[in-house]
Amino acid sequence: MLAAESKEAEAGLVVSLPATPVGSWKQIVEPIQPFLDAVAQRLEAQVREFDPALMPYAEYALTGNGKHLRPALVALSARALGKVSEAHVTVAVIIEMVHLATLVHDDVMDEAEIRRGQPTLAANWGNEIAVLFGDCLFAQALKLAASFPTPEVCRAVAAATHTVCAGEILQTQHRRDFERSRREYFRVLEMKTAELFALSCELAAFLSEASGGHRAALRRFGLNFGVAYQIYDDCLDLFGSEAVAGKSLGTDLAKGKLTLPVFLAWERATPAERAELEALVAEWQPAAMRRVSNLLARYETLGPSLEVIGEYLERARQALGTLPRTSGRAALQELTGFLARQTETLGVCV
């Protein structure tokens, strides 16, 4: 799994980690495993909420082998402020369904064939079915959100879904646009990926009846952690392997999506190399990946990208400073360390 402007100092690459480091994913989620099991069971139960003709698609989409990172953020945020309730399970299911809907649509747009180590829904049943079923997932998530006695949950989920989709549109508008500033790139990351991380933390705090200050602090944590996670995912697409990622790689450049390492290479390249890179992305062919990889290595783009991830993780840790000193808060801090270690393993693939 895990898998703004910045200083661009070089960062050394680190060798792979031990199989079970301190603060591993398994260790972090062990206290909340019953919660994650309950979320998985509720997702399976949601399959029966669809028309019988759609149940094969629902079962395929809702019973995958993902790590359930967003539900984990819900549980850990709730534990940081007190106890976890059944309402937290419901919110985690809602957010995970929205996330799964975005994945179904992303795989259509990216023409991806592998997701979580298995064929995508689009690869199995075609783009038309995948797009329509992704819409069904969005609608079912909002229907479940509307079951809360307060409209605030449904309003927050709808607003976050709007932000995520708007971020996807902005990213699509700026495909192959090398002149777009990195500030715009980070804005899209916040909208497209980090928003659901922030929603997970913020709604957990809301259901725990936390103060406005604690809700805001957890939202900041989720937003910064989400940006760091997406930059890691962008780097994984360029420097990772499908065996580790469990999904198709190289899809960003194939669809004209420009990510931080590519921006860094373009900014540092000679005018001739810039023109070449622009041409390679404009008329993408799989064979171009070797040349792009050479440019990424020549201008040492991975190290500075890892540094930016580290900066966002530090902001996430700082956001937790006002929260009570609980095991949940400590687990959120450990989560930032886990992602930091995951980024270090990217150096092995270079």
C-alpha cells in the first residue's frame, strides 16, 4: 500500500526496510482491526442494496483487498478524541464508497487494467458499465449519508465529493500543460485526493462532538497527510513496480498527467530537453518511458520529491499538537512515519 513550493536540496536514497519495522501498517491498525472488520462487513452488506442485476459489479467493487486507509483515519481520529461509535463505522463506509467510486472512474479515464492486484471493473465489464456503476456508488454513498439525523454529514460528504470531482476536472484541463505552476499542481492534489482524507478526520471529530479547534486540527492533519500520500503515489507511478503497487504503472504520463518529478525535470532541463520532453508526452508511446526515466535520473528528481513529502508529513504531525495525548493521536503520528518509510523504499527501484 502506500503507497507548494519547496526547497530543492538533494536527498539521499535509502535502502529497503526490514520486513516488519516498528510502526508497521499491521501494528498501527491492530487496535482498530475490529473497526476495520466492521467496515468491511458493512461494505459487503451494501452489495444487497443494489438491483440484483448490478450485484456482480457491486460485489467486485466493494469486497476488494484494499487497506481501507480512509476508514483507518476515521477510527484513529475518533480514538484521538475518545471512543469509536457505530456512527463512525457508518461514516467510514460512506467515505470508502465515495473513494471506490472515484477509483472506478479513474480507471476508465486512465485506461488502467490492474487495480489492487486484479483486473479493474472496466477491464472486466467495459467502460460504459464502469462509468454508470461508479455513479451508482456515489449515489448510494449519499443515500447512506442522508440516513443520519443531522444533515451536516450528508452536506459534508456532498461538498467533498464535489471538490474531488472538480479537482479531477482541473487535472484533466491541464494535461500536458508544462507551463502550469507547481502551485496549481498542489491545489489539485488537495482537491482530488487529500479532501477525502480531511473529510475522514473531520467527520470523525464531528461525530465525537469535538471542539471546533480539534475538528480544524484533524482536518489539517488529513489534508497534509493526503497531499503527502498522493505525491508518494505519483512517484510510485514513475519509480515503483506493479508488484509493489498492485496496480498499473506509467499511466500518468500516458494520459498526459504531469506530476512533481516531471515538473522538476522540465524546470531543470535545457531548452532542447524541455522541447523533447513536451513532445514525448504529447505523442506518448510506451518506449518513451526509458528516455523520460533517464531525464528524471539525470536531474535527480526523486530526492527533492521525497523532501516535499517529508515537509507535508511534518505539517501533518504539527497539526496534531493541540490534541489530547491519547493512543489515537500517537497512532496518527506513527502513520506519518509509516508513509515516510514507504517513500524511502522508492529509492531501491531507481
